[in-house]
Amino acid sequence: MIKTGNLFTFLSLFFFSFCVGAATTVQSGADRTEVATGQTFNVTVSVVSTEDVNIQEPRIPELDGFELLNNFQATAVSQKLVQTSSGMKFETQRRKEFTYTLTPTKNGNLSVSSFEVVVDGKVYRTKPILIQVAQGNQGVPQARPQRPQLPPGFDDPFEAMDQAEEEIFNQLLRQRQRMLQQLPGGGGAIPDTSIPDAAFRSLPNNPNEAFFISVEVDKTQVYEGEQVTVNWYIYTRGQMETLDRLKFPNLRGFWKEIIEEVPSIQFTEEIVNGIPWKKALLASHALFPIKAGTATIDDYRIKSRVRLPTHGFGGLFGKAYEFTKSSARVPIKVLPLPVEGRPSDFTGAVGQFEVHASVEGQSFPVNQPFSLRVRFEGSGNAKLIDLPAMELPSGLEQYDTKSESKFFKNGRSYKEFEVLLIPRQEGEITLPELSVSMFDPQDKKYYTKKTQAIPMKIVNNPNAPVGASSRLADNDQPTKSGKKVQLPDPILHWSAATESSLVTQPSLWWALYGAAAVALLWKAQKEMGWRRRRRTLKEIVQKRYKKVDSAVQSGDYRKVGAEMTNIFYLVLGELAGSGGASLEVNRLMEMIPPSLRRDYGDQIQKEFEVFQTLSFAPEEMLGSLKDSNDLKSHVNKGKKVIDALVAQTSENAV
């Protein structure tokens, strides 16, 4: 029989051992419960146990009213000396945290629902978290992140780190207060420096963010064809170890001109709302909306591994975490060009331009082509300008027209047309003035520019055959000597001289020509594959895909880059009519149909740049591009773009 006291002691020890062995808690908490639209906050799910348990990643609930921006994990292990029935021993305490960065998408009193966590096969559910969301960021305090409270008996291994960060935060606040006192008047806000005026600008408002993607737009309401300048910046508080551009803006609805896309970022210091940040330019584009309505500047997405500061800025940095951030989407209201007062010679020029016309010389031989150059230059996108209709004088023919254009970083551009003209009559003629109307978005009205009339003289061409041109003056008129100009009688027949040699015999020449023709035809059939079916562009591309797939399987990323680059050149050359890689890809892009350039231009440039980088860039610069999964992903994206372009060629043979 067991004594009652001993039984009580036994049951107490058994229950205590069971609780210790099964001591696992799961809790969730938020670093703040009052936020504004556009701000972010962190929700942390903590799993604490005294045993080595299997912790599965939490199931994220349906986030109604919130958008998930990023998530990361942290693990800590600590030991403490505890008293047991058998004496003193070390007890291990394990803690794993899952942190989720959220941003609200609407106002009001919202709730983050329960997370489910499976620990050693057992399901735990956290309590919902109430979040109050206000419009804008007025009156919403910036809070220091707080960790979920642990139950009694558990030690927090992060407590020392939190205390150190709290002390650093307080030091920064004291430093900011001293700066405020040093300003004139003893107070006021610290002015932000080096921030240009902009119609729209997104700035970091959470001092706890690892980094932030800012977008600046100089105008949010423009006319069709009017320039909008947009800059993307990255702000960071920590040390960035990697930076992957996950998504470039598509910019559908805009004609895009690149002002700057930096290959390697350079940071400068900037104070925003009293918080020191490091800032760097990612890209700067000039955008020109194509049609009236609302065009949206979509987001720029970055993934980066960042080490956050633990002992102040410029000091030590803690563990690295990966974050993904996106810039804000900016709607642009596009006004239609006015119909009232639109001149008949308006061809689409929007901006402030000058126009000039010139020819090289004042005298030109009859039947010999010469060039008329018409140049538009000024502020705006001259690439959108078309040459107005020309009224040429009698005796002057327009043979061909070509153009070149360029956009500069300062917002100016030019477009020059070269018109090839052929004079058919001798005499004095005048190229009439060229009138062209344009729209000034600043004055909100149309204006007209005119070129100067160009007089010139068309003279006899001594190298032209007799009778090849007509003269403005009547050739049958008498000359100063009183005699009419009389042409010699034409030769009506020809007979070979009796002393002609064998080489003048027609039969000999026919035999020689026939033999040469047969030889040439045989050579052409052999070299050019006559009488064989000509392969289509689609068949050639599919054959080259096999080489790419083989290189992907073997991990030869250099060959993948070279083969895909060549396929892009082949297809773009076919669409542009240039036959291949004889031109730079930017030049080929200008020559393909505008509809393809509008629909696929950004994808072509993005994927072409990736494969060109794989082909030539140093290995240390490739990063994850050469990894198997990333390589397959880019190949699939490149094939998708190429197949769409090939479909536009209507099975043209090459």
C-alpha cells in the first residue's frame, strides 16, 4: 500500500514533469495597433518550448483589409539553471518567431485573424489582433516594436537585445531634440534637404523598416504626349548585401525614354522626419502618355538581404534578413488635346520646338538626287512628330524619306527627316516654306512654326544621256546666233565590217553566255538550296530552342545567354527587315512595328538584358542569374516573348 502523503507527492511530481515536458506556448502580437493607410506594421507569431519540438510554419489567415509585404523568421536558444527533485540541472528554452510585415488597404477597425501553428502534430491557434486604421498619417504615433508577452516562468532570450535597441532609440530621440533646440527660435521641424519639388512623392514613414522604395513624379495631370518625369529611389537604414530587381515597371500606356538606369547604386545621406536614411537612385524615366484617360505608373519591386543596425548607425549590424518591397502605384490623369482650334497641319508635336529646313548647295544637276533636311528640336518627345505633307513645285519629285531621332537626359530631343528629291527640269525653282503646327502644354494652346523658302537652280547634267530631261526653255527656239538647235540624225542600222574577227560572231557569244548561265544555276542550287522548301522563322527558332534547352540542362549559362541573345537578334531583325544582328538592339526596336514596340518593348529589353548579362558579365556579377531555377525562369519568359513576336511574322521564311 502506498501512503497518502507519498501518493500526493508522486502525483505532484508526475504532473509537474508532464507540464515541463509539454510546456509549449504559441502567441501572436503586433508592434503597434494604430496605423494609417500607407504605413506598415509587424505581426509576430512566437512559439516557445522547453523541448526540441517540430515547429511548422504558421498558416496565414485570410488577410481581409491588409496586404502582406514581407515575412521572415528568427530562432533563439537559451539555458538556465533550475531546481528539480533530483537536484540542480540546466533547462533549455527554445523560441522561434515568425514575423509578417503588413500594410492596411482600407480604413476602420480591422482584425488580423488567428494564425494556426502545428507543433509536433498538435494545432495551436493564436488570438485575433485588432488594428485601428486611420486616413493618412496624422495623429498616428510611431511605435517601437513590441514582442508578444511570454507566460510566467519563461525567460525572453531577446530581452537584452531589445533593451540595447531601446537605449539606441532613446539616444536618437535625445540627439534629435538637441538639433531642434539649435534651430533658429529653439524649435521646429528638422528641414529635409536635397528633396526636389514633385507633384507626388512617397517617403518612408516607419523608422523600423529595413528599406523603402520611393517614387517621385513631377506631374500627375498632363496632356497627351506631354512629358512626365518619374524617379525611383531606395531608402535604407541597414547594410544591403544583395539587391535583386524583381519587377521593373511595365508602364503600359506610356512611351518611355530612359533618362538613367544605374548599374550600381550609390548612397547619399538624407534626413526624413528626423530619421537618418541612406538614399540611392534606382532609375529615372521620361514618360509620354499615349492616349487620354488614366494611365498608371505601376510598381517597382525590389528584393534585398539587409543587416539592420544593432548599436547605432555606422556601428555594428545584426543578422541579415531578406525583404521584398514595392513602390507605390501612381495614377496619371491624361487630358485629350483640344479639338477646338486644332490646325490642319498638326501632326502630333507636343512641347516647345523649333523647325529648320536646309539643302546642301544652291545648284543641282537635273536628274541627280539631292537631300532636303527638316529638323525638329526642342523640349518634349520629338520622336512622336510626323513630317507634314509637302507641296513640291512642278518638275521636282519626292523619291524617299528617312528619319533619325534622339532623346537627351535634360528632356530635350530632336527628330530629323531626310527627304530625297529628284529634279526633272532645268531652271530656277523654289522649295516653298514648310508650315507645321504644335501644341504647347504650358500655354495650353496650338502654335505654328514655318521654315524659310529655299531658292535653287537646276542646271544641265553633262553625264545624263541626251534627251533624258526636258528643259523649261523650248529647245526649238533659236539661239543668239539666230540658228535653231538641230540634233544629229539617229543611226538607223549597223553592219559589221568585212574585216571583223571571230569574236564579233553572235553564235560564239551565245555559247559562252549559255555555259556561264548553266554554271551559275548549278552553283546557286547547291549553295542556296533551290527547289527545297524554305524553312519558316518559327521552325528555325524551334531548332535553336533545342540548343538552349540542352545548355540549360548542362548548366552552361554562358551558352544559354549567347543562344537566346542570337534568337532575339534573329527575330527582331526579321521584324525590322534588317535580316539579323547587323544593327544594335535599340536600333532594331525603333524599326519594328509600333504596336509590337508598345506591347512587348519592355519585356524584350528586360529579357534581352538578362541574356546579354549571362553572355558577357563577370561571374561575380551574375548572382542568382546562373542558378538553375532562375535560369529556367528567364528562358521561359524569353521564349514567351519570342513566340509572341514570331507569331506576328505570319510564318515568313528566312
